[in-house]
Amino acid sequence: MSQRKYALELLHLAGILDEKPSNIPLDPTINLTDNIGEPLPDATQYRTIVGKLIYLTITRPDLYFAAQILSQFSQSPKTSHFQALYKVLRYIKVSPGQGLHFPQHTSLSLQAYCDSDWAKCSTSRRSVTGYCIYLGSCLISWQSKKQTVVSRSSTEVEYRALVDCTCEITWLQSLLHDLHVPTTTLVPIFCDNASTIALAANPVQHARTKQIKIDCHFVRDKVKAGQLSIHFIPSAAQIADVLTKPLSKAPFHTCKHISLLKEKVTMRKLQKWHMRLSLQLSLYIYNPNRKL
């Protein structure tokens, strides 16, 4: 499923069909802020293209983070924002027909990846949450958004991302149940933060987690009830990373091939990563006052 015709119309509207393509949508070395660049004399074109870009993300999760960032400057865009927008369009030119693949035969088990980028916004210092959820090998839900509060630690940020992912999984399970689609009860969630995994399994409250809202801890109840299982995954293999920050060419294209990477991660390397992490988690769980 793709929006190739719509993507080509967007490139024609922006007048960049003859421009050089770009390998990545955003430059990871550039931090977009409100005070870089000159104000645009007319922001109409910027807002129009950003609006169309958001619609294109229906079938292009690789553009979701870029659209989320650029839409924040729609009220008063600067020249730097317009240049970043054109880079995204030049990236679309590489493969305007790219979209989502839904094979005819796949399993009906839910599986999720969640990640976050601590204090990503240099203006508000709020973090970015990103997650993607699969039904078998089909990507059916993804999100990239700025968190509503400022977090004091990376553990808190990752835990809030885990909460958002859990809420989406709960809704999807209810939807699939209403559609009479049988799914597995236990849903694995892959996270690259060892402290977050420990908090989801550790029943002991301590000073490290007092600043986290009480409602965040319903993840722990889901784990106890056998509805969720939280697994460690290395950051290099975290495919939700593409939804939280700009990436360089190599890691971006690694995350981009979502279905192939997901099978490789869950089937071949999960046991090895669990063994590598077991000692660290054991030390944390049995010593809750240990500094992370």
C-alpha cells in the first residue's frame, strides 16, 4: 500500500522534481529551533507542504518524525525550517512509491518496539516518544510525539514511552477482539533501556521513581497479569529509533527495512541479548537503591 501518485504531486507542487535526491530526510547534525534563520515573507507554501507531508505519513512511517518536527514551526517558519523541509522532499524523491507491505499470510500476534530521546527539544527540554506495533509482520500502528512533561531522567522518559505503547496495545487488543480476530494474549515489547525493564518487573517503590505519575505504573500490573512481557533490545537494533531522532544514513536505512529487521531481531538474537543483560537486571532488581 503506497501513495506514489500523491507523493509525485507533492514533489511537483514544491518544484523539486529536477533536484538531487537525499539519502535521509533530516540532517542529524542540525538542531532545528525557533531562533535560527530569517522569517519567511510568506509562510503559506511551507504550511501547505507540511500539511500534505503529514497526510503522506499514512503509509510512510519513515517520514513521521520529520513531519512531527517541521509541523511545530508552522506558525512562524524560518528559512532554516524551509531548507529542512526541502531536504525531506528530496528524500521522498528517492522512492516515491515506498509504502507498507501487508502479506497475505502472516501470524496474528502483536509485537511492539518503543523508544524515546531524552530532552530532545532544546526549547522546552521535553522528550520524544516513539513506538511501532506489528500484527505478525505487518506494521499497523506507530507514533512519534513530544511528551507533555519534562522528565528528570532517561529512565522516566523511557518508562513514559512504554506507558504510551502499552495504552495503544490495549486499544488494539480491544479493537481486534471486537472484530473477532484471535490474537495471542502475551504481547512482547522491546525496549533498549535496562532500567525501564527492571522498573516494570520490580515491585519496590524507591526515590528514583517517585516523580513518575502513579498511573504510569499500570504497565507493571499488565506484566503481572501476563498480558505484557518487556524484553531488552540493543539500541543499534531498535527500529523505533527512527521515530525519535534524526539518524545518519547507515542506521536510518537499517531501521527503514522494518519487517526484515524485526524477524532477525526477535528470532535470532533475543536470547543472546537476554543473557548479556541478566546480570545487570539482577543487580538492579535485588538492590533497588542502586543508582542507574
